[in-house]
Amino acid sequence: MLLWTFRRNEKDVVNLYTTLSPVMQIATGGSMLNFGYWSSDHTDPVSAQNNLCLIFAELAELSSAKHVIDVGSGLSAPSKLWRDKFPNIDLYDVNINFNQLHSSGVQKNIEFLNATSTKLPFANDSIDRVLALESAQHFKPLSDFISESKRILVKSGFLALAIPITTKKSSYGNLGVLKFTWSSEHYTLDFLKHLLNSADFTISEEQFIGSHVYSPLADYYFENRTRLKKLILANYPQYVEKILFKSLLKMKKLSEEKTIDYVLLKCRL
């Protein structure tokens, strides 16, 4: 796992998610793999995760879409939620992790494609929305994904991203343990804007939601650690839970210091 975390190529990311995604499922009791958008009305993981999916759907204007791609679709729980909320859309879940796609089974109005984010298997000018919900930080090179999104989008379509970001240079001095346990690329918003602008995308809307993500997620774990630790230790060695706990402590601290944030972006051509 240590080698996967350092290299972070596509095969490594598949291995990491295959190995560690069940930790998220054990801790949350659901199949969502995002951090959630927490509020006074959404105080448990599943509710917060569903809330983030619906907020993201509103940003992406899924109510007016027809052909929608979810790239890095995880266990497809967001797509199932969107399909039920917006029954007129056709969803295409793109995931390089075949095991995750296979676990979703056959689904109405959702087509599963085992493909890489950097070579999307769609025709030019054929898609209304390209979505990357807490997944684009894993795409390498990210510029290829953005170029592919541009190629397949219709002129009136857009790319929507929900992505963790850093506000400072990604270094051990700034991120501490998260430099290693946050097993993805650590992009700044300026870097993302540069890549998007270079591909002729304009950001028409941005929302910073880190305060609704990191601290409340960490607080939930701290408050329920005794119960969750017991569940995790039934399936994983003790060091996994210790690393998770220390990572959440650091995540909360860095979020409150504004060293990390979480941004939602709507990008038009």
C-alpha cells in the first residue's frame, strides 16, 4: 500500500480503492465514497454523502441534461441516486476499476464502461454533462481528461468537478501526514484554472465547501470512534484505524487553517 500511495498511477489507484474502499463503507454503512456535505439537516455520513450528490447535481443542472457521464464512478451509488431523481437522463459510469463496476450489477438507465478517464469511449460532441465527483484528483494526466471532456461535450454542455484542493504548495511541511495518506494528487485552484483555461473552458460557477466537508466528517468519526473502530478492526489491522484517525485529525486542523479546501466547479466551453 505504501508503494501504491507514493506512485499513484492508475493501477495503484485501483489497488488502493479495492483495498481501502471497504473502510469507507464500514464507517458509513453505505456505498458512497465521497466525504459528504454536512449540515444541521445532514449529520450522518449517508445523509451528508447524498446531500453532496444532490448539491453537485444542481450545480451540473442535471434536470435539463440527457446524456451524462460520471467519470471515476466508484460503486455507482451517486449515479443510482441521480437516476432516481432525474429519470429522463441516460447515465454512463466510466471507471477503470472493473471490480467496482461489476459489483453494481445491471441497472436501468445506467451503462457501465470499464475505461480510463484520459481516453473516454465516446464520440465527438455527443455528451451534455461530464461529471467528476471527488475523482478528478486521481486522473493522470489531468490535462488529458480535460481535453477529452472538451472533445466529447456538445457546445451547450459543461464539465462539473467536485474536488479537494490545497491552498498552499503540496509539501510535507504544509500537509503533514496527509501528504502520504491523502492518496491522490494535491492540486491548487490556480493550477486547476490554468489547465481548464488552456483547454478553452471558462469557470462559470465555483463554490468553496471545505467547511461543510472536513471538520464535520472528522467530528463524526471522533464522536463515534469506539463503535467504528470495533467495526474496522474486525476487517483490518489496528494500524489502518490509527492512520485513519491521525489523518482525520490532520484534515480537520488543515481545513480550519485554510490549508486545504474543497471546491465545486462548473466549466463551460
